[in-house]
Amino acid sequence: MSDDPTVETAALAERLAAVERAVGDGAAAPADPDDAADVEARLAEVESTLAALDDRVSELEAATQALRGYVGGVRAVNRDVERRADLALARTEELVDSADTNPERDASAAPAAPAAPAADPPDDPDAFDALTPDDGTLAAASDGTTGGDDGEAARGDDEAGSTPAGIAERLRDAL
């Protein structure tokens, strides 16, 4: 090697550049110490963006859970309304069937007084479920059958011999 320090420094710089190119595959320029401040600023910006995105994901997860809870509540209300509608339909069909089976009853006579005073339906689902029969009478009451052909004249059916559809079938046809 030569005694000139400038030549030795230049040779070392060339060797160092060759090593950096070999290690970095020449794709990235070697880091400049002056760029350290820029790298720190960029890192702080990326970290703040990551924190903001993390907060946003947390908010979206909370909103999703709230929507799931709301949908679950709507489904529960729909089931309750459906049970109440089924019970009302069954009771109405029972009244229609009882009117069909009593043709001697005078249509102009005042209706019989109810056995118990009519009350608003209970708001408590357990109390409502207590009123709903579990023995399958709802299915039997909503099958659309009537007590016979005796009530056709009283109802004013045009076709003799045709069996009238149940209320449930008439509602389904209307919808």
C-alpha cells in the first residue's frame, strides 16, 4: 500500500461501496447520516397513522357489535309479534268455526257477553306464553277447515257445496 493517506481512504471508500452494493443488491442507496432526521419524522408519521387506523378499527368493531345487538332485538320482537298474531288468528278462527257450527243462532241477536272482561294483551312475554296453548291447537285451528256446510247460507257463500277457506288462507291469498 502507498504512504499517501488520500489514496488509502479512496481505496477504502471504493471497497466499502462494493460491499454495500453486494449486501444491498444495489437496490437501495446507502443511508446518509443526514437523512436520519427524515427517517425519524417519517417513522413518527407512520406510527401516528397506525394509531389512528387502530382507533378506527376499534370504533368499527364496536359499531358492528351494536348492529348485531340491534338485529337480535328485532328478531326477538318479530318472534313475539308472530306468536301474538298466531294466537289472535287461532282465536278468530275458533270464533268463526263456532259461528259455523251454530246455524240456529240468530244473526240479529246480540252477541253473548264474554266470560271474562277483555283486557289488553300482556306486555310480558312470559305472561303471553302462558296464554298460548302448547298442545298444538294453534296448528289445528289454523288449518282452514270449518265445522261443516251448515254455515254457508248464513255467511252468504255464492257457491253451494264449496268449503270456505280459513282466515289464514284468505290472508295468505290477499298478501
